[in-house]
Amino acid sequence: MTTSLKWIWYLSLTIFVCLYQPANGNRPQGYFRNICSYRSTQLPVSEPRLHLNAIREQMQIRATLQGPEIDAYILPSYDEHLNEETSVRDQRLKYLTGFSGTDAFAVVTLRGAALWVQNRYVQQADGELDCDWEIYRMNDTVTIVDWLAYNLRPGQRVGADPHLVPHHLWRKWESELEDRMLKLRNVNNNLIDLVWKDRPEPDMIKIQILHKSYAGEKWEDKIKELRERLHHFKCDAMIVTSLTEIAYLLNIRGRDLPFTPVIKAYLIVSHHDIFLYVDRFKMTLEVSAHLHTDCYNSLCVKSKDYQQVWNDIRTYAQIWRKVLIPAPCVQEPGASEMVYSSFPEKIIFEHMSPIIMMRAQKNSVEQEGMRMAHIRDGAAICEAMSNLETRFYTEQWTEEKIKYEVERSRLSQQHAKGLSLRTVVAYGEHSSYPFYISSNVTDIEVTDQSLLVIESGSQYYDGTTDVSRTFIFGEPTNDMKQTYTMVLAGILRLSHLKFPSDLKVSKLDALVRSPLWTTMSDYPGATGHGIGVYGAVREPPISVDYGHDSHFHFKEGYFFSSESGHYKNGEYGVRLKNVLEVKNTHNVHPSGAKYLAFQDVTLVPYEPRLIDGTLLSSLEKRWLNEYNAKIRQYVGEELKRQGNMKAFYWMMNKTRHIREYLPEEEYRAATGAGSRTRAFLTITVPAILLGLTVFGSFLRWLL
């Protein structure tokens, strides 16, 4: 009887929703795909369409090992460790959709398909996806749950792989879907893995040791500090899922991700054991000796197979009384739903990973390494740009060709180990897009008529770099100079700030944006983020963003980026970014807090042709001169050491001293205030004198 009532309830609910939906809910509207609007018939069957059909078959016949089929499937672009940039083997979303960007979610039903992307990737997705797919922007009015509620009936099931979804996002989906009378279900066997027949094999690149001469600290000492923090939380153990945290903690590096030197692994640390779950083929005798894998005390790392972690979690969960599971922290999404659900809920202690705070404050060796890496990086940019300017009018240059030139110069530097982010070269109208991603599809010619924005970075044994600069090869307009100078003023003000250590990080955002706010303009995104040492280019806990307040504060030894920009839609854009180091001034605030200061670590010249000195105060011009003098000293010495005199002279030309004070007449002339005076002195006064002379001659003639 109860079962019959249940089915009657479901049937009534379904009829109600079906009748209600057309009257009150319109079909979700995503990004307008112009290329698909006039296409009367579908193109011939493409590989992504075959992949889409194969997934739909799996949804019906073998979605889970046990249980019924699923009616929709959510596929994030993350890998098992929730990285945005993934290895070729883990690019499941690209296999399904053809989209090659990052940070996206695909949703498939038996009759529909949609992709959610960041705003910067919308145009790229439109060019790469078949017309089977709808495209939506992240944080838009139409969410994944909204779309599913429209395309599914009450009681239907939505599947997702818990390995690829952050725990907090899973719980959010689960709650919102339940409100729409839909069910979220685990699909532990990823559907893409079931149909991807030619899936690339895992990379077998060996683990590399980061020696103490670069790391500045033994990994054993880091483990001891971590155990002390676990003891403070009264935790028996912790599972480390972030690859950058594992790399930092054990002083090891790898090449399992495109721009971050990490090894794909899990790590469990208890008070008596250390377990590293990694592909054993990546281990070498040297790494085994480094990690003491052949001993049995509390500072010996026991190496196990990568997949063994799930069995061990279930085993040790019966012994441990309290386990720390990483929670989200700024750029880090925390642990996956699979990790979270593998532990009994009663023993879980969800907290920000203690390793984040350990890693954020760099030791003296890491600090010096970052400074040296940025000197070589500055030399690389000077070399690339001097080559570009020398050959600019004798060769044809495109965005992709300039990208190659910048990357070639970087990777030729001492201790260079790869790029730290996708190199962006944006010219003209492309530079007006805040999140433009350059590619072969969008490549255009670069001329001397507009601005060129270059954002790039590199990984070195001793540091990680991230820099943006804006250049021009012709004559800029007054508007371009005014825009560039406002952006530069914000960068200069932050880099010379002195402040108490208890100041919230997010409060600094206003200082950089204030020159732009005076013109009622702004730029999207955060002003700054933490940066690692031969690690992630975006590292928590630092995020300089007035829209996202946090309780974190700066400490001596922190490194972070300072970025500002201005974008005139359809015309041009300006972007500048430096990496700053937090220094101790050894002075004390009346409240008892330390006074801290910033120091520029990035040493790359600004574009003097775009600087309007009349818009900078004398103090700001002094700061600019001091910065240029620092470039001449450190980058100049490095270029001379390399014997690269062409780049040296280019750098010297770009860092020439500017006058901090202008004579009043010159200042008035430059600002336009002296134009009337000039006209009076050069035109009106001579005319009056001439008139008086003629009038005097006329009077003498009369008399």
C-alpha cells in the first residue's frame, strides 16, 4: 500500500511539473552561436559527436557497477587532484567535447549537451565545439542545476565521478538537485575512461629531487613541523591530495602537469607513518634513498601503488579517531568527494591544509632563489624584446611568432625547467579582452598601430616567475599614454607601501585600483595572488581582491603578484604585473604589529613611450627611477655576464632616467595649461607692439 501511494505521489508530481514548466519556465538561453544559427543541417559526423553518442550509450547500459541507468552526466575538466591544467591523459572533457581550455563543466543528457566555461574561453569554445553543444558562462544566470531541471523530469538521476568533483561543490549540487526533485549519484567508473580506447598512457618521467641548496630545508624537518600542527588539532593523521603540497613537503618535483612541476600522487602522514602513493615506475634508487624507503622509523616514506590509497583509507579509518581532510582555501578547492566519502564522517576534521601556511612563508634560501630567478627572467624578456624590435620592420610578426620568441628566450636561461603558465600575446583588439587566450585559431599580425600585451612566466630550479608588460612599436595616442600611466601609477603605489602586519590582504586592492577609479573605470579579476617557489604560479593563501574578503595577513617572506589593467572594448588594453616580496622594516606599529613593506622582485622595463610624466607625481617618478636603476644594476650585470649586449643596450634605452621635477613653464606646456600663455606671449604681445608702432608712426605723420 505504501509503495502504491509513493508511485501515485511521483506521478502527480511529474504531471504538475510538466504542466507548470511551459507556463513559468522558458528554455535556458546560453551564448548565441552565430555559426550554428544559419546551419540548416548538421555537419558530417565528427569524432566529438561519436564520443558524445558513446557516452549516452554508457549512461544507459553500464553507468554504475550496481543500480539503474542515469539520465544525465556531469563531467568537470579537473583531474583526480582537482587541477585546472591537466595532463593529456586526464583531458577527458577535451576528448568528449573538443574544447581545449580549462576550468569547464560538460553536462550530457540523452537528448541535450551543454558546456559551462569561464568568460575568457567563450569564443574559443564557440570555435571548437560542434553545434550539438550549448555554451554557458560560469556565474551566469543559468546554472548547471537550472539546465538539468529544465531537461529532466522529477525523480531522474544525475551521475558524476566523485574523484573529479570537490566535496563542497558535490554537496551544493546534491542539495540544489534535491530541491528540484532530482538525484545525484556516484559513478565511480568514469564513463570517458570506458569509451576512450586510445587514451594516452601515463607519463613515465622519473621523480626529481629538489636538493636542500634550492629548498633551503630538509623534508624531514617539514614532516616534523606538520606533525606538530596535527598534534595541535588533535588529529591522528592527514591525507594530502594537493600535488603542489606533496612536492613541497617531500622536496620532490616532476612533470605530470603542463605548467606545474609536480608528481601525481597521494600522501598520508600520521604520527608514526608516511605513505606515498605513486606510480612505482617513477621512483629511482636516488629518490628511494632521498625518502628513506628502506627503513622502518617514523621518518621513512613507504612507497605504495597509486591506486592502493583507497584500500588503505578504509583500513586505517578503523584505527584513526580523527583525520584532517583539506578544506577549500582561496585557489585550492580542497579534497574531492571521493576522498571525503571514503572516511567515516564521525572521524573527519575538515580544515585548511596546514601545509599551505608552512609553504607560504619562504625561507632565506627560497627568498634568494626567487630574486635570482627573476633577474634571469628579466634578462630573457629583454633578449626577446630586443630581438623583436630589431627585426620588427624587416619581418612579419604575429602573436604566435612573438609567443615563440618569448618562450625560446625564457627556456634558454640557466636553471629553466619550463613555463609556469600559458603564454598570452594579445595585440590590438585582442588586448582589449581581459582574459584573451592566444592560439593558432585567433592568430593575427602585429603592427606598430596599437598596443601589444604579453603575459608569461617560467619555472626555474630556484623560483617561479609571472610577469605582464604592454608595448608599442609606433607612436601612441594621448589616450593610450594616459591609460598606461594610470595603470602604472597603481603598480608603483602598491610596491612602495609600508603597512602594519595586521592589515587584511584584500584591503590593498583599492590602492592599485584608485587611479582607475578616478576615471570611473576598473578591471575584472583579482589584483594579486600568492606565488610558489618552483611550484604553482597561483598559490594560497594570498588573494588581493576587495570582492573576496579573507582573514589572512601578509608575513615576511611571502611572495605575491601585483596586477593592474585597463581594457577599452574593441580598441586596446593595458596590463602590467609584477611579483612582490614582503619585507620586514624592523619598525613597530603603535598597536604592537610589525611594519612591513614590499619589494619588487620582477625586473622588466616598462614602456617609456607610453608614460606621460605629467600624470605622475614627483614621488612616483622617483619610484620609477629607482626601479629602473635596479634593473640596470642587476639585469644589466646578468646580460653582460651572458655577453648579450644587444639586449643590454635595449634595456638601457628603456630604463633611462626621467626628470622628477619639470620647470613650471614646461609643466604648463605639457599639461596644456600654458597654451594660452604661450599664445599670448608669441602672438598677442607682438601684435600689440606692432600695432602701437604703426599707430605711433601715424601720429608722427599727422603732426
